[in-house]
Amino acid sequence: MMADNRRMVIGVPKEIKEQENRVALLPSAAYQLIKRGHVVVVEQNAGVGAGYPDDEYRAAGAKLATGHAEVFEQADLIVKVKEPLSSEYPLLRQGQLLFTYLHLAANRTLTEALMQSGATCIAYESVEMNRRLPLLEPMSEIAGRMSVIMGGYFLAKHNQGKGVLLGGVPGVLPGKVVVIGGGTSGVNAARMAMGLGADVTILEVDLERMRFLDITMHTAHTLYSSEASLLELLPSVDLMIGAVLVPGARAPKLINREMLRMMKPGTVFVDIAIDQGGCAETSRPTTHQAPTFFEEGVMHYCVANMPGAYARTATQALTNVTYRFIETLADYGLQEALQKQPALAKGINIIDGKLTCAPVGEAHGIEVSPLPF
């Protein structure tokens, strides 16, 4: 239970990013926190997009706030899904805890605004445990699986794709899928593509990872990731999926315009790495409402919050992994929580106006400070 009978106010604002329907806390999770003596303030309609109406939060014992600012005013700990938008910057305050996806390496304006706010900002995507990123993994799984669903859909001729069915049919070769990166999102993309019967090649640089992929994914090919390997594959690829991740840092630009020109018109490129700046020089963030654009005849799908499309599944998967950290922060406060859950330390990106995440500092040329405790 809580240390020293502390009581924390946990705020759950409604996400205001375009077409973002996820919510940061399930009613069942709110109930557990309230049972432990905390106060949970949820903005009205925060969970509606994920299928969780206000009545479920009310039944769990949460307080319903009528306004966005009201949640920020009352809360000691703000729990979100996506990074704060510009209208939310002034709502954060000194000493407040913010726990959400931040992806600061791709956004200098956000980084500077959060430093000015004085809030302690903990990024889901950089919480690290045993060389894994446990709070990023479920969203990477969803984005990876979704990349093939979306890629296959946009390959249809009426969507301006090549008109290739990924699985083929008897007497017709299947479509060719190239997955750049064999991490969580890449493996899930490959699994989905294999399930459809596509011809799948995974590009990876870690030889041990390639051995694992070779043993576990019997029908997929593995290829050492290099520019030469990519150039060889590009003329025949139907769906290319960018699944490259450098924890906390900007994604490396592995695809340039010259490479795009080697692909056939109507080829689809899904850039899962767009949250971290994207892995193609032509990538730019899009929305679920207008998800695609063309560059050099190649259709780019670069939606920055892909899992938001499947909001209910994504909300459940996210809360499964974030809840224990939220509970620890609420029960013990930041300093003691770090002793109970050391994985949180790498999640702290900003504290007391100072940047503490080295990859973000490197991306923006901002001085990085050590944690003060």
C-alpha cells in the first residue's frame, strides 16, 4: 500500500491530438488506484473513443471534470497517451509529474516547452528494463500488425496502389514485402505478412537477432541490412515497412529519393518510425483522416499515432503495461518510486527545467544534465 498514507491526485485528460481515441487509464485501473486511497480525475468523454463511457469511470469512483484545464489544475500526476500539444503547454506546472509518450527527439519545440514548464516529464518509450522497452512494446506490436493491414489495403488499384494482392492466388506469385528492422514492430509486421501468404524479407543488422528470426519465422527471409541490400530489393518490392528504432533518438534516414525512384509506381511504404522522425527523407507525419501522400510515385503511409485507429485494443494493451508504474509513482512519489522501479530512471526525459535524456540532447544540441538524485 501507500507509503506514509500519501494521497496523490491522478489526472486523465481527454486526448486532443487529431483522431486520437485512446485513453491513458481504464476504469478498472482507476478503481484500483482509488481503492489504494488516491483520487482519480477524468475529463468528461476521455474514454468514449475507446468504448469506455463516463458512467464506467463514475462507477469506479473517479471524479469527472468538465474541462481540460481543470484536470491539469487538480492533478499531481498527469497520465496521457500522446505528447502535450501547444495548447497544453501552459497547463503544466512546476513539480507536476507527466507520464506519457513524448518522442522528444523528433520535436525541439515540445522539448523546450516542457523544459520551461518545470514539470517532471517521464516518457513511456524510454522506460527500460533488461534492455527492453516494456511500455513501447505493445504499441509497436499493434503498429507492426496494422502496417500490413494498411499496406495491403492501399495496394489496391482503387486506392492508387499497384493492384497487387499480398497473398497472391494459385498460379500467381504473392506480393513482396520488405521489413526494415527486426525488432518488435518489424517481427509483428513480418508475422502478419507471412500469415497472408506474402513473400517476406526482413532486413536487420544484429546477427543474433537474425538467427532468432531465422529459427522462429520459417518462411521469412533474413538479409543483412545495408544500402546495397536495399537497392537490390527495391525494384521488385510491393510493400515496404520502415520499422527501425534507436531508443530515444531520431530514426536514421535509410531511404532517400533516389531509392524511391527505383520502386515501381504504386508501391506502398509504411513508416512506423514516423513518431521518431521517420526513416525516409521524404516522410512527414499524416493523420488517420488523410493517411497517405505520394513522393516519386511511391505511396507513403506515415500516420503518427497508428495504434489510435484500434483505440480499444490499444488502450487495454497500454494500460496492461503502464499501470504498475502509475501505481508506484502514486504510492511513493518520484524519488521512492525510482528505488522500487529503477526502470523509471531512463524514462525521465526532463526534470526541474533540465533535459536528462542523452539521445534527445544529441538530436537538438541541448545540454544534458544528470538526474538530481
